[in-house]
Amino acid sequence: MYPTWDLLQRLVHWCFPVLIVFAWWSAENGQMQWHAYAGYALLVLVLWRIVWGFVGSDHAKFKQFVVGVPSILSYLKDARTERPGHNPLGGWSVVTMLGLLLVQTVSGLFNTDELLLQGPLTVFASDGLIEIASEVHETSWIGIQALVLLHIVVVCYHQWVKKDGLITQMGFGSRLTRVSSRRPRLWLGMLVLALVAATVVAIGLVLPEPEPLWSF
């Protein structure tokens, strides 16, 4: 038997909060080039997680935890029922967070600070679209903050009130939760990650350079 969540999924999971905090810090401190790097890294990890949700290990797959309303209602009636991986509400929070992060990173590609940095896709966008992308970028950030706060509260509840070791499971693959039915394919996860990263980099290399914001 193997951990509920495979090693690569757990590592990527912990990379999300690190990159989100770094992206916020870099923006707040005017380090926009580093902010862009954090955004690119987040985009790669979000795309990887989406792909991994279809071809990954058992409990990484969306079909394992994305369920319909009847299953959610059934879970709410008997939340004490033990189940490996994400519960129905947690599953939808995963999808929502991935969606918000995807919107946040993609809108950032159309964004500009109007001083030094332009997103690589601003060359294809009108002023109106850039303005919309900027508003979407700001709005999605509010949604991410709200969902992160909710996630922290719920995880703490599960860890210390329900005592089901959720942090331990996601952090260390606790031996008490080794329930996956087959060995996770770490090599496949690394291959998918490399392909996604290479694709993002390749697209970035072939895009035309945005015109300088300032000319001297």
C-alpha cells in the first residue's frame, strides 16, 4: 500500500502556498520581474495539476473526488464517514482553487504595471482587453485569499478537532493513510511536469517582444 497522495502531488501542493506568498510579496515590494517569474511557475504547476487530475495516481484524479450534488448532500448528512483522499467538499475546493489560480496567472499574461513590465500576451491585446485582464487579475486575487483562508480553517479543524491527520497525510504521506490501490508512477508525473514546463517556455520564446513602455 502507498500514501494517499503521491510524492510529486504533495510537493506541488506545498509549492502553491510558497509561490502565492512570494508572488504577493514581490508585487507589494515592486519586484515585478520576480512577480512574473512566480506567476509563470504557478501557471506551470496549475497546468500540471490539471493534467495529473486525469492521468495521475488514484487519489489525484478528479473522478475520485469531484462528485455531484447528491454525493455532497450525503456527505453532509454523515460527515463522520471515513474516506481516503479529498471529501466531496474538499474536492470542489480543489477545483475552485485551480480555476482561480488559472484565471489569475492567465490574466497576468495580459497585464502591465505601466512602468517597467508588460505581460507577454499584451502584444495581442487591445487597451480595453488589458484593462479587463487587470480587473480580473485583482478580483481573482481576492477570491484566492478568501479560499486560502477557508482552506486553512478547514484543514486545522480536520487536523486538531477531527484528528484525522490531514496535514500529516499531505505533508508526509502518513503510514496510517497508505490506501492507494497501486504504486504511484512518479516517472510519469515528472515527465508530465517537464513537458508542461517545456511547452510554457517554448511558447514564451516564440512570442514577439512587447514594445517598450518608455523610449529614450
